[in-house]
Amino acid sequence: MDAVSSTFQAALTFVALSGVGCHMIFNRLEPRSIPVSASFIVIPPTILSTLLFSHCTSILAAIGTSFLAYLSALVTSVVLYRVSPLHPLASYPGPLMCKITKLWLAGIAMRGKQHVYYRDLHRRYGDVVRVGPNELSFANNSAISSMLGTKGMPKGPWWDGRMPENKKVRSLLALRDPEEHSRRRRIWNRAFTASALKEYDIVVRKRLAQLVEILTDNAGKSVDMSQWMGRFMYDVMNDIVFGGGVELMRDGDKDGLYKMFEDFLPMALLMSHVPWIGELSTHIPYFASNVKKFRTYAVNCAIERKLHGSPVKDIFYHLIDEAGLEAVPPSLAQVISDSAPAISAGAETTATALCNLFWLLLCNPIAYSRLQDEIDSASVAGVVDGETQKRLAYLNACINETLRLYPAVLSGSQRAPRIGSGGHTIGPHFIPEGTGAVVHSYTLQRDPRYFSPSPDSFIPERWLSPDEQRALKPAVFFNCTDEIIHDLSAFIPFSFGPANCAGKTLAYQELRMVICTLMTRFDMRFEEGFDARSWDDNLCDYFITRKGELPIVFTPRSL
Ligand code: HEM
């Protein structure tokens, strides 16, 4: 080898080693800021290319060669480290591609079927699976309390990417600091006291009357329940959160609001899985424009509401502390940060649960007629009052069975050890700092260890007491030789612990009211020729579930 080529090789090796050095620095400091990360990637190979000038035909060729050597070494070093025994999650099983890059799971998630992918991974690898380079999924009930409970972990880096624009003031959903979260959650909880729920009850009844009128006008025709439930819940949540302002049922989606929201879901999920993409979106004007538009819309609603007030005590009333109960009232910026999540957390989740429930009932005629009988026998002049609804065992069983099979947040909400905590322990498993973790509700709630027999089947009767079960004809689980298991510790559709769903009571109240009203007023059937299996095929897990069409024919019943 001549002297020239050996100095060239030495220079190239130096550039490549700098790439490995860059990985080490990244690994230690984990810079999240795009400008800092970009400078680590761009500045060293640009400067080091000067070492190659004399060996290349042009400056451009030297820069290109330097970048190639630097980035190849950087990527190789990252990949080797992630699959090596040196990685802190090396002992956890999982697919090779998941260990190498989060982009793999993000790609699967964008296609909408991450819940099924996680379930298959758990079937293959067991209760704890490494689903990303620095991410674990758990599918056993013993992980719930230690991950999500009061001594559990705060929210994970997922939320940094999902809501990157709210760096200083974060929405409750995305708050990773547990002290700040519990302070804000205390205010949120005031929006769901018994007296607050009574106010919302009036709103829901009014909107339901409007929905009934629309369905009556369309009697005998096929209507897409998925669209109508979405519009209905959207109007309801706008009324409940901001005291009104949106009329999707009356005017249709003329401003493309609902479409904007639906389109925003896959991009928001990508940004959650790969937080630097979320961070990047804040620097690129047209990137993730649906996400930005939807948030801008919600921010405007909050500002309007603040300026003009509301005739009812809506959620905003409690969040902005119009009653003056807080020594230091929440800032407008804080309340604004909660506006978009308040609508999306409440509207789409409940609409999805309702659609899933009616789909499951229509696929299971015995369950449908049992529920119909129960509601009919409780109704007085076509109305079942709220207190009676709470006591209807079969109604509540149908709701819970739906939420068991299809929790509206199919893949759970991420947690991570607190920064500086040194890590967290879940049973025999150590979760190092910097690791995200979920309890995968979709897998957990269909596990035969917790719900048996037939964990994948819609059997509302499993929620009834043994006496209630025996009284049914045909009896359920009669002559069943399998052990009957109904372990509520594995039922977490509203999550668990101090950051569980703040709107759980409201959600149950809305679900009961809508089901009772629609079932007293209408008979329902699928549109002729509808392939019922397509509903499940079209459900997409974008953290919030996105649904396909649900064509149903409503026929008014005589009261
Ligand atoms: C069937 C309906 C619903 C389901 C299945 C559901 C489920 C969930 C889940 C799984 C979470 C994540 C909790 C976590 O991070 O561990 C959540 C959070 C939340 N939900 Fe719901 N939700 C529903 C309806 C509602 C409604 C009607 C509201 C009313 C505004 C609401 C408000 C919230 C809020 C504010 C949070 C954030 C809680 C926190 O971080 O402290 N949800 N929900």
C-alpha cells in the first residue's frame, strides 16, 4: 500500500470513528432538540471532510465521502449496540426489527393494526416484549399497579412527540411531571362531580333528541352509524367542553372539521412513536398540517369561549376556575392546551364504544333481544331514567363486554421511569431510565387467564352474577366444563391509577343514555348485504380508534 492511500485510509477511519463517537455522545446525552441533533450529524463530517480534500477529485467528493463514512459508522454503531448484549433491554425478547428501529413499529402502526401486531407478539414472545429499541409492552395484570398505579411511572416520551408544540405548557394528557399532573388533575376532577355531570346530562339529552329526529327522518333507509355517532358525540363534547359552537349534525362537516380530525390520527400516532418526527413537524411549515389545523381550531374555540362566556357550567368553566376556587387560577395557556385533547379524548372514544356495541349486538341476536327486553321492561313511556339505567345489569354487562373486547384506546397509554429515578421495577422486570412501557389492554383483556371461556367472544352474561346467569334461558355457561374465569383486575379500558381517564363517569353516563334512548325508539338491523366482518377489519388503532362504515337501518318502534 503506498503512503497516499494509507493516509487516505487513516483519514477515513478517523471520520468513521467520529461517527461511532457521535453515537456514544447521543447515547449519553440523548438530545431531543432538532437543531442540536442536526448539528451532531452535519457539523463533524463537514469539518472532517477537510482531511480528505487532498485525496479526492473535488471538494464535493471529499464532503460526500466524509458524510458516507461518518453516517455509515454512526448507523452501524447504533444498530449493533441495540441488538448487542450491552443494551439495557437485551434480556427482553422481541422481533429483531423492533430492537433495531422504532420506525419499524411506526410503519406498522400507520397501517392501523398495531393492536393486532402487539397481540401476536405477546402470543409469540410472552408477557413482556421489546417492541422498540427502548420500549416494552406488558400483557399481564401484575404489571398494572406497578406501572400505572400511584407508585407507578409517569407518562412516557410518547407524549413529547404527540404534542410537540406544547413544550412549556402541556395538556393534562401529555403532562409527564407527576406533581404538575396531580395539581392539574385535581382541577379536572371538579369537572366530573355529581353536580357537574347533571349539567352535562341536560346537554346530552338535548343532542339525543336531535339525533332521534334525524334517524326518524331517515327511517327505513341505511345510515352510516359510524358517521352519525361521530358527529353526535362531537357536538355533545363541544357543548360540554365549550358550551356549544359546533353543529356537525345540523350542518354536516362543512368546514371539514371531522375529516380533519380523522386525518390527523395516523400522523399524530407517527409523531408519538418517533418523537423526533413530532419535534421536526414544529420546524416544517406544511408538515403534519392536519394535526396543526385541528389544534388551531380547538385553540380558537377556547379563546372564543373565554371571550364570550357560556350559559352552562361547561368543562371550560371548571378548568379556567370561573368559580374562583384556586388560590392561583390556571392560566389561559394551560386551559387552551387542554382544549383539543378534551374534545378528542371525550368524543371519538365514546362514539367508538357505541358503534362497537351496536355492531356486537347486531352480530349477536340473543344478546340484542335480552338487552331490548331489559330496557323495555325498565322504560316508562319510552324513557328510562338515569338512576334506573345504572341498575340495569344486562345493559352495563353489554357496555363492559364491549369495552373489554374493544377498549377505545386499544394499545394503552405509555409510561416511563421518571428522569433521574435510576429506573423502575415491575415484578422481576427492571425498566431502565429512558425506556417507554405500556400495558397492552387489547391483549390483556382477551387473555384466557383472565376472561374464560371464549375470551374473544362477545358474552355479556359473563358480567352477571351466578344467580343472574342461571335465570337466563338459554342459560349461559350451562354444562360448561371449562373453568369460568372473570378477573376484573385485568379490565382497564379507562386505564388505571392517578392518570386514568378523567371522564370515565361521564362516558358511562353517555353510553347508557344513548343505548337506552336508541333502543327504546328504534329497531335496528344491518343494511342488506353488509359484510359484518368488515367492521372489525376496518378498525384502526391510531391510539384513538378510527372506524370504517357501519350501515344500519333504523325503524321507529311504537312506544
Ligand atoms: C368510552 C369512552 C372513553 C374511554 C374508553 C376512555 C379511555 C381513556 C384512556 C385509556 C385514557 C388514558 C389514560 C392514561 O394515560 O393512562 C384516557 C384519558 C383521559 N380521558 Fe378518557 N376515555 C373515554 C371517554 C372520555 C370522556 C367522555 C372524557 C371527557 C372529557 C375523557 C377525558 C379524558 C381525559 C381528560 C384524559 C386524561 C387523563 C389524565 O391524563 O389524567 N375521556 N381516557
